[in-house]
Amino acid sequence: MKKYLLNILFIFPFFLQAQNKRGFLFNISEIPYSHLHIRKITFSGNQVTKEKIIIREMSIQEKDSVQTKKLEEELIYNQERILNLQLFSTVNYQVNIVEKDSIDIHFTVTELMYWIAKPMFSLADRNFNVWLKEQHLAFDRTNYGGEITRRNFRGRNEEIITSIQLGYNKFFGFSYKIPYIDKNLKHGLGISASYLTGREVNYETQENKLLFYRNDQYPHLKLQGKLHYFYRRKYTTVHEIQLSYNHYEITQGLFDKNPDYLEGKTKIKYFELAYIHQYNNTNVRVYPSKGLEIKTTIMKRGLGIDKDVNRFEIINQTSFFQPIWNNISASFIFRGRYSSPQQQPYLFNRALGFKNDFIRGYEYFVIDGSHFALLRANIRLRIIDQIVHHNLFKISKYIPIRVYGKIYNDIGYVYNKYPETSFLNNKLLDGYGAGFDILVSYYLKFRIEYSFNHLNQKGLFLHGSKE
């Protein structure tokens, strides 16, 4: 689990600036025409970003016709779509009549800083509370390092990420993604490689708690190389195919602790093929208040040419967001997984308790199993939604800041055919509470939550990502 607690790019605001501006150089209610024709669409402020990358996101194009009464609605919608690129901190538009029923539209954007240098300080434990309560703030269970990201490389929304992590776990990673390789901007490619090892690893789960094995000889090692292919015909839908090669090995000492860790082996090699379908028509993707998002992954580990692994998975996340009144909205997020066969190596048997797959209020527990379902319901109140203006870095002087208060309720279920000492498996679990979501730009997300569970436990929990 990664939590970036330091980031040199984001400084607390000196003063606040108004939200994105909209401008009409005429009174739209006085226009006698039912439709207006778009003669020209122009842009300014995009010193790095290619215009075609912006136009690719828009629902209106030059020579289109728009209903006069819906013009402002259409422009706000396209303003949101451009912001959803997450390449700009502000997007403003201006409309001018040039000839009777013809208009010109001009968008002014403010680009973000695309070179992002992050000092990394993260916890080896699953979340802050586990590190605080169970590991007593042990600093030898922390990771440190750095990550350099080049976003919007060549102005084509390409992304290059290089990560170096030392400390409790050692991680080296590189990835490169180019979303479009064709002139029609529909096909994309990506490549990534990573190396992971560490002196300590969890080798077993008992009574829904992790047991750890530590050895200075680095008891586990994982190597992965992955290829990505993307196809995006429409704004809302992305198809992705991933093919990866994985190498995982453990020491004899770890094998002795749990021979089932790799199902009786000390080394496994396997190919993995995955198809991912993503549909997203939400309004503001960094923190939606309206729309539907669906992500479905069909994955096969072990492709027949390798005999070490045989696993099939279907994973789904469906999120629905609905405005209720003024600054109040609701969100419903479902996550679920089906896998086969049900008996798997310990390494692949994780269900709830890792990353964002957990029931709020149960952060101290791990629930292993082959299938799981998780439903989160939230009522959110927008408290702050501002653009921060500072003069420290001219290239990134506008930073969006958003704060939401919320109440929530989670329910979850994990099926495990062999639960052994785990007492949270095969039963419906319930957690609820209240808290705050804090978003800084597109990169930093924090959650502060006070949660309760059915075991009559309660506590304040901190998380470094959105739900």
C-alpha cells in the first residue's frame, strides 16, 4: 500500500481564486435563431498540449450546429470533458457571434506541471492505522525513495513513470503509455516492468490477522513485464488487453513456514492475459457527483504453456453517482470478484483487506477467499471547491482544492471454502461512519473517516486514496 505523505509540488494556498469562468460576448436570450452554427473553435494556454488531444475529448466540433437554448449547457459539458483529461487546472471559454447565426468559441486552459518529482514515504503495512496500532510506528516498516513522472510527454498525453523505492520493501518500476498511435486517435500502447523484494513478507492469515516472516536474505522476489493495448472509439469507453510475464520465487525458509504459499513450490513462472472494459460517463472523473462508471476485468493466469499457475477471474467495479440537492450527492460503489478453482496458493487468495478492497471499520482485519462482494454507499456534502492561486511556481500556479463531508455505510461478504481459523468469512459484514474526503489537484487524495463495525469496534482511520 502506498501513501505519499510528502510532495514537493503542492504548497498550501496563499489566497483563493474563483472557479472556472464562462463568457458570452452577447445576450444569448436575445438571439432569434433556434440553432447556432460553430464556425471556429480555438484554444490558448496549451503551450505543451496538442490541440488534437483536446479536440478528441469534445462532443462539439467546427461546423456543428447547436440548439441556442442548450448552448451554455453544451459548453459546460465540454468544459468538464476537457478537465477530465487531468492535464489542466482551469478551463474557461468565450463565445462570440461572428455572422448572424454563426459563432466562434475560444477555450483558454491553464496547464499543470507535467514534470512531477515526488519524494516517496510510504508504509509497508496495509494502512496507517495498522502501522500505528499493531506495529507501534516502527520506522523500519516504512519505504522511502522517489518517483519521477513525465505526464503529457510531447503534448500527446503520453506518460512516463520511473520509481525507485528502498527501505522495508525494494521496488523498481518503469512504465510508458502512449494513448494514441494512429491519426484517428483510437489505438494506444503501453509497456511496464517492475522488480519487487523485501526482508519481510506475510506468509499466513490466522483469525483474520497477517503473520509475518522476516529474513535478511530477502525471502521473496517478484519480476514482471507487461504489454498493454488500448482501443478507445468513443469518449466513454476504453477496451484494454494486457499480456504479462511473471516470475515469483521464495526462499526455503518461507516455504517451510507455509508450503502452500506457492502451492508446494518455491518458484513459479506464468503468463497472464487480461481483457479490461471500462465505461465512464461521470461528470468530473476525479470526484464524480453524477454518472455511471463500470470496469470489468476478465483474467486468466497461466495460459497452458506454463503449468505453475491455473486461475480464472472476473472482477467488476460499478459506481453510480447521483446529485440530490445543491452541493449534496450520493455514491454507490460495488466491487466483486469470482475466481476458479476455489483452492489457490496463499499468494492469490487475498480478498478484502488490501488496497481499496476493504469494509470501512474493518481496516485491522484481512479476509481471504476466492469470491467477494463489497457495496459502499455514501452521502457527500461539498464544503470547499476552489482553485488555489500561488506565485511560487509559475508553471503550476493554479491548484484545485476540494473538501467533502460524508456519511457512509458498507456491507461486504467473502466466501472461502476453507476458512480455518478466520471468523469473518462466509458472513455478511457491516461497517458505517462519517468523515471527510480531501482532494488536492489530481494527484493527492486523503480520506479521514471515523468508522464502526459489527464487533462493536470503532476508530479514526486515515487513507491516502479515493474510494
